[in-house]
Amino acid sequence: MQDQEPAKDPIAQYVAAAARARLAGVDTAPLALATADENGRPSVRIVLLRGADERGFVFYTNYGSRKARELTANPHASLCQHWPTLEEQIRIEGTVELAGAAESDRYFAGRPRDSQVGAWASDQSAKLSSRTALEDRLKECEARFAGRPVPRPPFWGGFRLVPDRVEFWHGRPGRLHERLLYTRTPSGWTTDYLYP
């Protein structure tokens, strides 16, 4: 990593790393999202990355889900992507904001129909009395939208993590790993290498 000049900003560095990973046959969508509630109690789960550009990193969810409630109460979060076969890890920390309605609409319109209907049927993270109750709700939603496009539910959409700190980790022999840290400052991004 240190033998080549890093990109000026971490998102460009991320896009290049993800392109290399995809060429190697690695699925770059799954990553861990860590949130904390209003009391600082942490929670982590896997989400699918659905966009990365100069504005940040986007994923989608039901706004009533536990993750969305935590992000609303405490808009600080962290993403971690690990590609074990490449010995690479990327940690992304920052604040979250809602993706725009038009952006969420576009993404939702491109989802498979069963996923669209499932978004309407699921009261994500709420207690479920039985699997049959979920299947009944799904049937109701399928009937409701039969023969027409499924609109995006008003309770479902995107979050964007706007990074202020991004670290790229590359495994090396003897545990002499390479760590490149980007930190956002008022004048732009700074880069530093860290001891392993």
C-alpha cells in the first residue's frame, strides 16, 4: 500500500479497493453496521451496501427497524467491510442522514417484486406472533398490489453514512499489517499511516 500514492479522498480509495475485490470474485455488498442507542449501548448487524460516492455510503431499511431507531436517536455509526481472502478490511466512521426520497424511490423500483411486497408486509424488528401471521400479511400485500407496480412504503428508505474517518487495513506477514487512516478536517482529508 505504501509503495503507491493513496487517493486524495477515502471514497475514491474505497471504490478502487471494491473494484479490485470484485475482479477477484469477492462480494462487496455485505458489511457490518454498528450503531448505538441513546444510552450508548452498541449493536451490530450485517447490511448490504447499495451505494458509495462522494456523498457517502448508502444502505436501506425499514425506518421502524431497530437500526433505524438507533440511528435516529444517535446519528453516529460505523461500517466495517472485511474481505478475508484478500486480507483487507475497511472501517468507516461518521454521521448518518436520510437518503433523499427520489433516491430511495429509484432503488426500491429496481428491487425484485417479492422484496418490494415483503417490505410492505414486514414490521421489521417488531415482535411476531407466528410465521403464519407474517405469511398472512404477505398474502394481503400481494393481493393489494396485484397487477400494478409496488410503490415504496413511506416507512422504508435509505440512510447515508457520511464518513469523517476511514481506515484501510491490509494484512501482511509477521503481523506487520499496513494501516492507512483518512481523517476529515475543515480543509479536507488528511492521511496517516498507523502502526499495526
